Amino acid sequence: MSKLPVPEGETVKLVSSDGKEFVVEKKAALVSGTIKSMLSSTGGTFAESSGEIRFQEINGQILEKVIEYFYYKLKYNNATSDVPEFPIQPEIAMSLLEAANFLDT
């Protein structure tokens, strides 16, 4: 079951290689430098035409975890108290690292 919050405001749809769709708040998606570039390049025409970004090399399980991190980063970016550790299961660590590297997060 997804732990992602219900999006409010402007959103972006992210689609994994296995077809799982995630509607994400644009401000959360902008945590990714890659997504930020995609949204701002050529006037953001992709969003105007389809409103979604497809990731051919990131499966749904990994994309969901990356999106959880986007929201974690937004929540704790300017925290002045102790920040809890972001949980990562060892069995997905390598795939998550590759996705995070690609997405510039």
C-alpha cells in the first residue's frame, strides 16, 4: 500500500517502466534536478501535451520509493530538529541509488 500523500495543487504524473502511475505534487517532483529540467525545457511542452513523464528504466517499486523521498526532502529540508533516517530496504538499495543518480536527487 502506498505511503504517498494525496497531492494538492499543481501536479505531475510520473509513470514507471511497468506502467504504474503516480500523481505527484509539482513542488515535490522538483526535488529532482532531472524532472526540474524536463519541466522547464522548451517551455515545458511535455506537460502541456501529455502531463506525464515516463521512466523506461525505473520500475514502480523504485519510483514509488523515490517519490517518498521527494516528500521526505520537502518536509525536512529546513528542519532545525533531529531528522529521522529515510528508510531503505537493503534489497532495493542498488536500484534506488541508480534511480536517484539518474534523477539527480
